[in-house]
Amino acid sequence: MKKKVIITFPPNTVDKPLVYSLMKDYGLWINIHRAIIEPQKHGKIVIELRGDKKQIEDGIKFVKDQGIGVNALEQDVILDRDKCVDCGVCTSICPSNALKLDKDTYKLSIDYDECVVCGSCAEICPVNAISINF
Amino acid sequence: MKLIRTYDEINKRIENGEAVVVTAEEIIGMVEEDGQERTANYVDVVTTGTFSPMCSSGVFINFGHAEPPIRMQKITMNDVPAHGGLAAVDTYLGATNVAKEDPKYGGAHVIEDLLRGKEVNVTATSVGTDCYPRKEINTWVRLDDLNNAIMYNPRNCYQNYNVAVNTSQTSIKTYMGTLLPNLGSAHFSTSGQLSPLLNDPELATIGIGTRIMLCGAQGYVSWNGTQHHPSVQMVNGHKMYSGGTISVIGDLKQMSHNYLRAAYLPGYGVSIFIGIGIPIPIMSTDVLKGVCVKDEELYTKVVDYSSHKVNKPVLGYVNYKDLRDGKIKVDGRDIPSSSISSYAKAREICNELKVRIGRGEFNLQAPIEQLPKETMFNNLKV
Ligand code: SF4
Ligand code: SF4
């Protein structure tokens, strides 16, 4: 299985060789979609973990035990349904096809498995319905 | 044109709760099943709707007089300038004016805040006159405090609109949204088969005085819209209508924020989503022919917005079915398409209007006059 998460490093943990440990000690296959890491400041990476369920759970526990935040994308890429007017203009801007209007209801949905947290949708939404903590 | 029913007959049936009212989407299937003649014989009204950014919108406001009174000349509402060129405490707040301190907040946001019951800061200055001695005011108002808040939008409901694309090498920011470079995205702005003026292509029933649902309130078509310039051309064997516009009026106090939303388009500025529903009475089979139009029969032109000219290059013609399905072909290339107008909201508006007519809360007003057919559409000399 695969799971995409946003990992947030507090300032003093940025130097830890986290990705290496996840690969070597937990046998996870890793894909980094986006990263902002500056020494002495907090860092964020959007990461896709692939492995079996147990490997992923153990890996995430290991990261959390280091005092590092792990959020599912749902917690950091937020669509405010009350604000969204379902225009759909964001759907053609999204580089990963994560935003779609339902074929029957024409309402917007986000597929978090596809989202790479690029931020384009949040930038262009005319009613500010998408907020991204990154 | 054979007349099937009159406005009076329809309104009688609405009053008696007998009127058959369907949406512009439902009518398509009915006509496919029963044919035009039969459907026209039992459907009284078809509801149409749109929910799109419409920049040419705003509200006339009367604040009431302060003690001592002021003749307001320079006016702001939440830091957004409002027009000071009317009578002492009258103003027009345009949707696209922006706050001095925040370019992402504008008249549209003030209008939405008022509608949501929020307090809005009002400041005004004046030279002071014998009859209006006060020179300054700084106070707070809510929508309920205002004597009048009359929405008057000089141009809404464009009959048909361009698809915007970008052939340049960099993203461009437009009132149609941010267009990706190298034909990376195509944006359109209409509810197509639900759109009021596309369902009445000859403007036979939508005219001056037509009663409409404006942002959830009862409103009226007040005149033709600015730049109203109806035209028709043949594309792929279909008539492509475009250019019709209406100006509309209604009481902001009766409106709902569900059908009005302030918008900010990055790099362009502030606009306002306006929701409009218009009922079309099925007076004849000709009128029915208009309302049963489908997205695949409705065409529009693809325009290159990277050109800085007024008359931008047209790259081709596409229909609304392809646009809505998310992909169009231009010059043999597939381009992802999306709409800045909400189909879901347009549908909600059609349904809401259908329910109101069904309950007898909304009846039909025949136009007092048709919209003009011959109009001028000049460019400004420089
Ligand atoms: S652009 Fe904004 S309002 Fe439009 S569908 Fe996307 S999230 Fe919703
Ligand atoms: S953040 Fe980027 S990838 Fe994710 S939904 Fe928005 S546009 Fe798509």
C-alpha cells in the first residue's frame, strides 16, 4: 500500500537522516514530492511511503517518536465546503489531476492520493476555499 | 409562431398550484422522449440559471442622515471607495473597487459582508455647506440600518462567452483565471445548456420588465445590459448566438449570500459571483426549441488571451459538452478545460426557482418591451 503524508520538522531536527532511516530500517520505498528544508528553521516535506501496512505504521511511529510532526494530507490541504462554489476552475490548473468535478453532481472533490501539495489551487481559487499549510 | 398559452394562463395555473415547471436540464430528456409538440403542450415554464463572476455589478445605498447632517463627497466602506457623486447620503458601491490597504478586498466583499449581517465601517468627508455643515463622519452600519440597498448591475448574464487560452510561454492572470502557458489550460464561463440567454436565443421572452431571481431575491430585468450586441453565426451546422446582455435590479436586503459571493482573481482583481435564475414561459414550440438546447449544440470561440489587442485571435470553435467534460481540441492538441462559472450552483438556482414557482411564490411577468436587436459596439478612439 501507499500513504502520502506531510512531515514537519521542528528547527533542531532538520539535520536528522530521517529519510535514510525510513528506507533502510523500515524497508519503505520513498517518493519525495515537495520539500522546504532550511537549516535552523522548520522544514516540511511531502512524502509518499510505499510498503506493507505494518512497515508504514512502524515508519510513521518512528518519525513521531523523534518529535517530528506527521500529518495526513487531509489535515494540511483543506477544502472549505462552505466557501467553495464548485466553479471547478481549479481542476485544469492542478498538475496531478487531484481536483475533479463529480460527473453527476458537478461538485468538487480532492483526491488526496494524487495531490502533491503544489499550492496552485489555493493560489487561484477566487473565493479562497482551499488553504494549505506548507 | 403558434401561441400555445399566454402569461395570464400560466399565472392562473401557478396560482392554482397546477403549473408544470421543469428545469432547462430536465426539459432535454422530456423532449427526447415525447418530442417537441407534445412536450410543449404540457410544460408551462422552464427554469434557467447561472452563477458566474460578473464584474459589472454593484449596489445603490442610502445611509440616512446623521446629526448634524453631511453631504458625503469622499466615501469609503471598509476602506473601499464608494461613489460620492450622488445626493448627500446616496452612493453607488461598485463590486470591483478595491480597498486602499488590501487589493484582495473590494466592493464585492463589502456587499457580501453586508449580506452576512456584518458591521461595515463607513467614512466620509465633505467641504461642509450651510445645509450640510458636518465635514467628517466615521461610523459603522449593518444592512438593516441602511434605508435602501438596491443592487443594480449594468451588465450581467452574458449570452455566450469566449473560451480563454494562452499561447505564450508564461502564465497569464486574467479575469478568466490564471491561464497556463503553451495552451496549458482553457477556461470558459457559462452554464451552457442552463444559461438564461442561451435558452432564449432570440430573446423572445426575456426583455425589459421580466421578473427574475437575483441572488435569491425577486428582481427584474431593468434594461438591456451595457455592450448588449446580439449576433448569430453558423458553426458546425449550429447557430451560435452571442452578445446579448441584461441589466438587472433587485433589493439586496432580500438576497441570500448562498447566491452571491465575492471573488478575487489573482493578478486581475476583485469580482463578484452573481446567481441569476430566469423562468421561460413555453408560449410556443419556437420557445420550446430554444430551451431544449443541449451543451453539444452550443458553440463558442476559443480566444488567445496572450494577445494584448482588443480583438484577440480566434483559434477555433468548440462546444460546451467537450468543455464541460474537461478536454477540448485546438489545432489538433488536447487542452484541459475548466469553468469559472459554477454548473452545480446554476443547477441549484434552476431548482430553487422551480420550487418557488411550484409553491406559487413566484409568478411570471411579461416583458414590457423587447431588448433591442440593433445596437452599436464601438471601440474607444485613442
Ligand atoms: S476554484 Fe475554489 S471555488 Fe472553484 S471549485 Fe476550486 S476550490 Fe471550489
Ligand atoms: S495542491 Fe496542487 S496537487 Fe494538490 S490539489 Fe491543489 S493544485 Fe492539485
